[in-house]
Amino acid sequence: MERSEVSQTRNQTESWYKRVFWLIAIWLASVATLGIVASGIRGLMHMAGMTSH
């Protein structure tokens, strides 16, 4: 294998890890954002007197 093929294979492997990392990072950020927004809406509903108890 030539050096260019080795470096290309290495870049593809690193690229795969980066893609998986970004997929997980974006998913975690979206779940956290959804939780924050839901908590805010719940707080507003609670202040308006809408309680489940």
C-alpha cells in the first residue's frame, strides 16, 4: 500500500468517528434543549395555576 492510500484510509476512519461523534452530540443537545423548553412551559403553566394536583 502506498502512503497516500494509508493516509486516505486513516482519514476515512477518522471521518467515521467524527460523524458518529457529531451525531451523538447533536442528539444530546436536542434532547437537552427539549427538556429545558418543556420545563419552562411546565413552569409557566404552574404559575398560571394549571396544576395536576
